[in-house]
Amino acid sequence: MNEFPKKTCSIERLVTIPEDIQKVSNGIKSATRRNGVYAYPGEIMVLDGKEFVIDALYRQTLGELTDEHAQQEGYSDLEAYKQSMTSMHAHAKMPWLPEMKVWVHEYSPVDK
């Protein structure tokens, strides 16, 4: 098993925006990128009473992102994802830096 750093936040905080919760529940969103680690592979996230398992956790730079990655996040393409992220973090004046590293949390529904 890979060694991951200590969590910077809890799994309950991984997906919190109501629109994103709906995207995950509807199978439109299957990944969340964060500055820190919120969950480890094998952990279960519960959204609207549905369970989702963390399948993978890995590092990626913003410059490596493609349209396919943006679609994992529930957006039509990379530009739409970029616009959403920079406007969401406008208060912090967070620029989109291609060299910035993020943690990718990939997840899927738990079959019952």
C-alpha cells in the first residue's frame, strides 16, 4: 500500500457543495481535487444516504489536467472547471498555477 501523508481534513469535508453532492449522486462527478488529503483509498464517504468508496488518491499538477479530468469533476471541459475553481476561490485570489500540485480523490458508488 502506498504511504500517504496525514489527512489535512476529514472525509466529510471532501464534497460539501450541494450541486457537487448531486453530481456525485447522479454519477456525473467521480473525483475531487483538493490541496490536501481528505480521505484514503478504501474509506467510505456518505452523501445523501448513499455510500461511495475512495478508489484512488494521487498527486497531480493543475498543468496536467485535461478535459477528461474536468469531466471527472462534473464539468464539460477543462475551461469550465478552471473558471469554476478560480471564481470559487476568488476571495483568496487563488490563481490557476500549472505547477500547483493537488491531491486527486477518485471514488465510485458502493454496490449493495
